[in-house]
Amino acid sequence: MSTEDFILDSQHWSFSSASSFLTCKYGFYLTYIQKEKRIGNFFSDFGLLIHKILEMYFRNELDIWDLEDYYVAHYLESIKEPVPHYPAGMGEMYYQSGLNFFQNFEFDKDKYDVVSIEDKINTMYKGLDLIVKPDLVLKEKSTNQFILYDYKTAKLKKGKLRDKQLEGYTNQFYLYAYFLWTEKHIEISKIIIWFIRDQEFIEIPMNPFKVTDTLEWFEDTIKQTKLEEIWIPNREKSNKYFCDNLCGVRMGCKYQLGTDIYIP
């Protein structure tokens, strides 16, 4: 058994780790095999602040009228990484969208029982050590239905791009729903994406057949990581923004820094 095989066999898998392999194999290699130190980015800093405030609200640590003040008071200290240069004015645009969200925040908690908030589920699936961490699960009092909420700070796209964007999220949510059922005996009836910057709720229909597809996708992706030998970087033009601004190991990537050149 190679060192890489040993590391992957002891890996704590998640939706994030599996999908990162598909985004960039070399980035996956640096992150999960070489264990390079990871850094955040402006977008993750913003998202973490939004998640923290909503978590405090649903834990009854902040009242609804305190959300805006907390956001304003903690914004600068929460944004640790620089704002990308493109597009211009992104920092102010994000700040204002967050401010507008909390200024116009409406959510009647009295209609629900809070089931879980950012609770980590450690489980096993076909010998794989797996971690899932849903943002929020509520039980609707009027129907006794369990609802899975996930917060997204990306903008909701339009037209065919919207459909592709929503489809890209489904593997994540179906993994959550499946392991909430198997580990917590919580049967999710609705999946709702809360698009923060759009102040819009989008429902993803529960589909048992797609849950099965998701589990197959998850298992097949992990099998691919164990067969990989070359660890090719994703230097496609469509991935450049991710490489420059989002990748957690961008500061240690020899291709990103220009110290090596990949020739396909």
C-alpha cells in the first residue's frame, strides 16, 4: 500500500472533499494528501459571518432586532482575506447585500421546532468514514414535516444557468438528507436553499431515486481518488477565478505561483 492509499483510506470524507477532487485533482492532492496549510478567501469569510449570525438567531442568542447591529459591528473583523479585484466594487456590493438582508430579515421561528443547528454527523458508509454538517433542520409544527435549510451567499442565477446551479447543489443536500435519516431517524420532507443575497427561498424536491444516484456519485468519486496517480491541475479557463481567489491551497500551488508549468 502506498502512502497516498494509506492517507485516503483514513480520510474523513465529506461532500466538500469529494467535490474538490472533481474541481482540481492537484488541489485535492495538496489539501488531503500533502496536508498543505489552507487559507480562506473573501467569499468564505463573508459566508462564515452570515452563518454565524443565523446560527446565533436560531439558538436564541440574538433577537431579530439585533441581527443588523451584530453584522455591522463584526463585519470588518470577520473579513480577513482581501476582496478580489474583479469585478470592481465587490466588497461594497457584498457588504450592502448582507446589510439589506438583515435590515429586511423575516422568519417566524414560532412556527417551527429547531431540530439541529450546524450539528456534525459522523457516520460510516461502505467502509468510508463520512462527515456531514447540515446548516439547519426545522420541524414545522403545523405539518410535523422536517425541513432542511442550507444558506448560500452566491447569487441565484437566471434561466438555464439557474437550473445548472441548483442541480449542482443537489448532491450535497441529498447526502445530508440520507444520513439524517439513517443516523438521526429524521426524514426530510423539504429541502430549502436560502439565498441570502437574493433574500429568496428555493425548494429542492425530495427524490429517493436521486438520493441513490448521489450515494453512487459519492462512492464512485472516492474510488477515482484512489485510482489517481498523476494529480493533474485544472488549468481550464473556466477554473481560473477559482484558482486565483477561492482555492484553499492557492498560496502553495506551484502551478498557481508559476514555478512549474503543466503541459497536457
